[in-house]
Amino acid sequence: MAYNKELAVRVKKLFARRAHASEKTMFGGVGYLLNGNMCIGVWKEFLIARVGPDEYDAALARPGARKFDITGRVMPGWVMVENGFVDDDALREWTHLAIRYVKALPKKPDKSGK
């Protein structure tokens, strides 16, 4: 199953304006990176958000959210959100939550070593 391209376009519009943002296809979906760190993405019909350990339980309690597990191994600090729960307001909230966490991570050098 291909990823939801409409959702990916919506994420890209919110995310791509940021400095040091990039897009990468991965795992049959698309991911959006900030400073080289994976931040938010789309896989199948799900929004994937990296919220970090401090916001994890609260994020899981939100409508449509569940643990990120596409391989049989849960990835703590990441949540999957069913597309039906990702209206424009929710998408902005999830995107800002993920960006807030990822901005605090150390910047990864790009492939040229910068």
C-alpha cells in the first residue's frame, strides 16, 4: 500500500517552510527531517509524529493516536495517528509538537560533513 499523498502534501506545506527541513522517502512512506533528525512523516494512512518521552503518554491519549509499531517492535516517543483524526488544526498541533521535540535534539551533520 502506498502512503497517503494528500496527507503528505499537507504535512509538507506546514513543515517545508522551516530552515534546515528536508524530505526523504523511507519505509514505503515519506519522512520530514529537521536538522537531519526524523521529525514527522506519513506511512500508509497514518501521520507519524516524533513526540519524545516526556509527551509520549499525553500524545497517546489524543484521538486517533496509537503506539508506533510497524515492525512488531514499538518505538517509544513516536506515535501513529489515523488519518481520519488529522484535520487541519490537529495536523498543526502534531507538527508543532514534533518540531518542538526535534529542535531540542543535536543537529546531525549532512552527508558532506557540515
